[in-house]
Amino acid sequence: MVMDKINIHYSPRSHLGLSEIGHKCDRYIYNVHNNVPCMRPDERLLRIFKLGNAIEDLIIEDLRTAYDVFDCQKEIFIEHNGSLIKGHIDGIIYINNIPHLLEIKSASKSRFNQLKKCGYEEWSETYKAQIHTYCTICELSKIFVIVYNKDNSDIYEEFIDLNISYAIDVMKRAISIIGVRQRPKMLCPNAGFYRAKMCKFQEECFKNVG
């Protein structure tokens, strides 16, 4: 196939990102922070990442026709004992003269339908941790979320109030994990567990497990 010859550029992140500190697995957070070797995403997944970035740019372009949107991809961080946990916000949008953290995601039709049933915060614990952490660091109190359906271009919108106590708990957990010397225990019971099969550290975690 023609596309088989295409090699999409990929630069692995060399630090723990704020977008990942809500991950359920303590070892995953530890591994990312300590640059533990992991599997490279395949070309299909990298195309999904590129599409997500393109969709984000298009939505921001549309929003700017009616609203003020600032600080797109602004870097934010928390620091502990010389270690940085960094992230980049999608932007800050002013709605009714009130600044909101702007968060943009895209999803397949099935995932999008799940979102409509449960709401954003129940949809993904990692995404929930991300928005409340970002909002806290940016000293905002309101969040505006947009999710784009990649199958039919439907749009989901939700306004969310900051839960600062939750955000602080998330950040404290992450700091406690990266502050230890010994890797935390694995969350997955075996390499065939559904979470393990989707994890980029599957090979590293189970390579010496008989």
C-alpha cells in the first residue's frame, strides 16, 4: 500500500504531562515521569492524534468568529522538589464576559454517544482530572468543554464549575507517586487484562513476569 511507506514523525514526551496525572494506574504515572521505555504508537494512532489536533484548530477558528479566545497552547506547570509536571491548555475563552478554561476533545460516534448519556466528568476520569487541574493552575473558576464527533461532526458542549478540592487531591497524588524511588505496584493483574492491552507500558511491565 502507498500509505505503508509513510512514517509519521513522533517525538515521545520526556516528562509527565498534566493531562495524564489523573490516570488510574500509579505505575503508569511513575513510568512516564521517569522516562521508562514504552512502545511507540502505531501509524494509525498517530494519524488519530494528528486529526485531533486539526479538529482543535478548526474549532478554535470557528469560536473566534464570535468569542475572544486567548492563550491557546499556553504552557502551565506545577513544581515539586525540582520536578516539573507540565501541560498546555487549549485556551481561555470569554463567554458573557467571564473567562472560562477551554477544553476541546474529539471522539468516535460510540464514545460520543457514551458522553451524551453520562456527561463529561463521568466520561473519563483522566479528562476530569485534566480540566480541574488546568483550571486551578490558571486561577479560573469556570470550564467550557467542546467534544467533536468525528463520524458526523456533531458537537457536544458542557459548562463545568471548578472543583478545587478535587484538583488539589489529584495533584497531591501525582506528586506523591513521582516522589518515590521504587516503582508502584501494577494495576493490571496480567498482560491480557484489557487495560494492559491498551497501555504503552504493557511490554515493560510484564517482560519479566512468567
